[in-house]
Amino acid sequence: MAITIQNTFADVVAHQQPLVLTATSTNTAQAKFRYVLTVDVNGIEVVKLKQQKNQNNWVHFDISRIIRDYLKETNEVAGVSIHKTLTANELNDSAKFIELNCYEEYAASADANPIEFPSTGNATDSFLAIDTTSQFTDGVIPTLAGVYEFNNDTTKISWLTNMPTTSKTRAGEYQVASILASGLIATVSTDIEVNYSFYTANGTLILSKDIDRFDIGLEPFVAVKSSANADKLYQSIPVGYQNLEEQTFETSMRPSLQTIYPTMKLE
């Protein structure tokens, strides 16, 4: 046994500063010892870091700025503001597949050159990094294997948004809400749906529509950490007045067709 990563990451990690990997080794007494960390982004090695052990023989690598260079805030899709999307869309480059390999280099003696050991006694970890600086605050640890929908299961998938529970939108205004599209790991008998419900100001239901995720444009949900799945993880769904007015996946939901100006609830 050599390297041990002390703080393995969850499947989905919100980009934040600092974002630290901590590791220990059983070989710190070796001559010219140094810890080494390689960072791969979507399958390509982008950096190799080397660092001395600290006074407790541990190491701390802050990888936040490295990842930051490969994530971007996505404000447009094909030149159109994401808030104007009329169907669900994936936010490309807002998530990246990160692979970490922590290993050692040391020399056989004080006079010898150090040798790297990238695949002997090394430790690895991987995660999908999301382009947000706010870590999850509701106590939920995101995991791609922890969200399931099958056999009429009514479990709801959590929204990934800072929108309030109730949000007002007027004619001409565009708005989207986002989700982590994760967790479907097999064929399901009852597919994911987005429910749009419209109410009068006093809370009377006037219209409710369940829209299949494929009809609304959601990409297949992610269940495996990979570079191919990274861009599909973080998706946005149209919720604004004007989005629903211009969409064609369910024309009966256009606000202008309602007899009473509606309040909408999205689930």
C-alpha cells in the first residue's frame, strides 16, 4: 500500500474554491520523495502537479483553478440565449468529466534520480464537475446511482436552480429551470415526465399537462461518469410565459389560450 486519497469526491461536484484533494503515503521516508497528481479533463491529461509532503507527511492539491479553465458559463446555445429555449437543452461545457491519478516519485538513494510510479501504489478518483461556485447546501450528496424512476415510481428529481418556489413571469419574458439529468440506468416502464400545472390566482387548477422528457427535448439521463455524458448532465427546461407561448411540443399550454391569466407550477 502506498497512496491513499483521504477525501474521495462525490459523483457530481460543484466547482468551488478551494477544491482540495488530500492524500497520504506509506513511502514518505524514501529519498527525494514527492507526491504527483495528474488531472484529466474529458479523457485528456491537462496538468501534472508535483508537491513536497507537509510536516505531517500529507499533501493537499487544490485543483479548482485547473478545472475553472475548462468550465464555462453557458449563456447561449447556437447563438440564442439559453433563457429563450423553447425545448429542453443541454448546457455544453457546463460540466466536465474529471479523472485524478495521485501517485509518487522517489529515488533509490540520495544520489540517484527520482522515478515516477504512476501505476504502482497509486490512487485514483473521478467526478463530474459542474459550472457553479455554490456547493450543495441541502445536505444531499449527489450520486449518479441514487436517483431512479421505474415501475410507476413517483420519486421526484430535484431541480438544480436558484429560482424561488414561486416565480412570476409576464408576456414577453423568457425563463428556464435546470436539472441534473442523472440516474436512469436501465429501460424504464414509466418514463420521466415534466408536469406543467396552471392555476388561477386563488389556487384553482385550470390546466395540467404531463410532457414526456423526449417530447420536451431532454437528453437521455446520465448514469455513468464519462466524458461523453458530461455535456448531458446539466440541462435546462423552458418555464417562462414567452417560452410556453412559442413552444410547439404542447400548443394547448400556450398562456394566451387560457381563459384566465394563469399561475404556473412546474414539477
